[in-house]
Amino acid sequence: IYFLQIVLKNYYSVSSGNE
């Protein structure tokens, strides 16, 4: 389950950068 971890990390990064 690497894809899920990458997607989650990317999503978190986007959410954090979307401040």
C-alpha cells in the first residue's frame, strides 16, 4: 500500500499549502 501513502501525503501537503 505505497500508493495510498503517497496520495495521502500529497493530499496533506496540498491541504497544508492551500492555506
